[in-house]
Amino acid sequence: MKWKIPGTRRTRAIGASAVVTTAALVAGGVAVASNATAAEAGTSAATASKRAQLIEMRTAGAKGYFYTTNQAEFLRAQKLAFKFTGQVPGYVSTVAVRGTVPLFRLRMKSGSSYLLTVSTAERNKLAASGSWVYEGVVGRIPLANARGLVKVYRVSKNGVGWRVLRTADAAAASRAGWRVDGILGYLWATK
């Protein structure tokens, strides 16, 4: 099965690696897109080439930003009044590939804000605080630069949320009052 990426002419195949659980549907949230099972599935050349676009959406009421690589989750988010921003920072791996780490997604309990991190320590600290819900692995990304990769940063703004932006966009966001939290890692520029 294929789906059209919003705002592009591209399509994406939907396969077994996109695991979605509907138990995570909560007030203001969407279903968890946990690719953890697929991410741990192996690193053969056939599976290592699987990549999905990291799609950015604005949450209902423009209270934050949300990222997904999963069509079913994207459609559920639209039903919850999330809007596609037109931003696709790059591609993530949907399976374990040597040199990649999991990209974790957390949701703030008190609102519709989401945060992405590669730090297990940050994920654990936020989840243990009781203010955040760990929602799973969105994909896997490299932490070291290589050919075909683009550097991405996590930026934040009080009351607006967290975003994932490429270098030039992060610099522009900084000039507009966003705080650059640091380098998140690298995304593939193409599939």
C-alpha cells in the first residue's frame, strides 16, 4: 500500500515496520508510532535502505509541533485538527542501521506539545518527571555526519514548543527568538 506525502508528488510504501498502537489516543494526543520492533529487526542491506520522511505538523490550536513517519498516525492527527506545516526536515531510517540511534518522541501531559530527542537520559528524566509521556521511537538517525546527510537542530520557544530544523532554518529561528537547544543529529536528505 502507498500513500502520498502531503505537499509533494511522492508516495511512500506502508509496511510491517510501521507499528501503531491506538491505546495511546488520549486527550490532545495521537496514537504512538513506535517503530521499536522494526528498529531492532536487523541490519541487512535490504532492510538498511528503508527510510521514511519525518513530517512536521502543527498541533491543534497551534500549541506545539508534532512529528511522524507513519501514514495512519498522520491521518489520525489530521482528524484531531493537526495541520501539516509543509516542513519535512529529512528522512529517518525505519530499521536498525549501524551508526544510528533511536529518535524518541515524548508528549507533554499538560498540553499538545511534543519533543524529539536521541538522549536516553533525557527521555528517562522527562518520563520520570510525570509531566511527559514517552510515546516511542519515530525512527533512527545517525549522530555523525556523512555524505547525503543534513544536520538538524532542536529549537524551542516558551509557549510554542519544540521543532526540528536544518542549519539555515535553525539560524533563522534563532534570530526570531527561538532557543537552539543543540544538534539533534543528522537526517538523510533523500530517500
